[in-house]
Amino acid sequence: MRPAAREGSKVARSCEVCGKGPVHGNQISHAHNVSSRVWYPNVQRIKVVVGRGTRKRMRVCTRCMRSGAVVKAVS
């Protein structure tokens, strides 16, 4: 797989407001078997108000929606 194609998949799973993206770590079982795993942020694709009332579809994490970093556009 090309490096550019891999970067495209990471961009799709990251927040466009705060830049939060996938985090890598280890999954450890009770018997201490270690395997790698990934935690993904809860990213939703919503319409937001940008600038002077312009509506734009963005990928935003739920933390940014809850904190008021973006304003959802009324349909």
C-alpha cells in the first residue's frame, strides 16, 4: 500500500477542529499476552456553521461538539 493511501485513511478518522486522531497501544490479556490495538476518537460527520453563516460538512469529534467549539447548522 502506498504511504499516501495510508495517510488518507488516518485523516478520515481524525477531528478537523482539534486534530484528535487514532492512538496506538497494547491490549494485555489476563495471561499477559500482548497484542497491538488502536483507539479511535468518536468522529461524526456533521454540518457546521463556518465564518459568516457559511455551512460546511466537517468531521468533528463529540468532545468538540459538546464543548461548543463548533456550531451545528440547522437543516
